[in-house]
Amino acid sequence: MIKRTSLKFINNLLSENNNWKILDIGCGIEANKYATTLCDIVDYTNHHKDRNFIKLDKDKKELPFKDNEFDFVFASHVLEHIKNVKLFISELERVAKKGYLELPTKLEDNFCFENRTDHAWQVDYDDISSKILLSERFEFFHPIFSVNTAQKFRDTFRSSMVFELYWENNIDYEIIKNENLRKFSLLSLLRKFFSKKIRTIIN
């Protein structure tokens, strides 16, 4: 089961269950404050000196944790980077029975320069069948922001920029093929924008 949620709801849930063992995978510098174990392929030990941090071996595909070792697994902006997404999802389901996934929408994915090389997948969510839809990354328009700038937009336009998903027991997903996709010309859009602005000024 997987469904839409909000990060606020998830943090409230975690705060109310302070006996839970919580894993934050791909934690980065700004790890979830309720996580009891943090892990990443980058060594962030110095940023998390007072917490249990485990550096992941990027060549080892399985997570270094026992079955059902955690009550909850938190994975924010991780899945879209993973080429072997089937194994990664099965590993999340193996180490915990519920968790939170935060994933970029296609809009946010296309905003950022870094995503051109960092992301393997683009994400959508099917509300009818309640499952994640994954497709190989396609550049709809030339990126215009850095990740840091896009994160500022996320504060205001969060529902347009990210999917916030809660799952229990299993993560329903489907890999779909890209068909009939068309790249937008930002130059053409800018020309139309300025053309309209000029007409407005003249009139």
C-alpha cells in the first residue's frame, strides 16, 4: 500500500513514536531529525557526530541491515538516482514494513542542471491505482536552476515540486516506457512572453 501524505504528517507520526528505530537512507547533511540510524554513500560522519551514521558501500547493492531491523525507513530524493530500482525498493521493504518516500515531480526534475546526470528516473504518481510510475529520464526543457535554487521554490510550490508518499508492507510501482514525448523550447516560450509584454506596453 502506498498513498499520498505530507512531510508534516510523517514528522508528527515519528515524533509520537519515539521508541521506533528509524532509518534515514541517503540522509545527506540535513537528515531527518527523528532518525535513529543514518546512512549515505557519502561519508557525512563529521556532520552527524552525535548520531549513528553508517557509510554505505556504493558497489554493494544490498543494505547492511537485517530483515525488519527498523520500524520506519525515510528516503527523501533517493529512489530517482538508483539504476537498479527494483532491488532498491525490495531492500526498503525488507528492512522495514513502512516508510516515507519523497520524490521530485517531472517539473522539479527538469528545473535542475545537476539532475541531467544524477537522475536515472522521472517520477509520476497514479492516484487511481495508487502506485509510483517510473520512466527513464527525459529532458522536456533545458534546465535553468541549480538544486539549491530549486529547493527555495519547493518551500512555496511544494505540491508542484515533490511527491510525498507513505507506504506500508509494499511499495507499489510500475516502470513505463516514454512515448511521444516532446521537448519544449524555452527560447520560444520566452519570445512569446516578451512579445506579449511589448504589445501590452504599446497598447
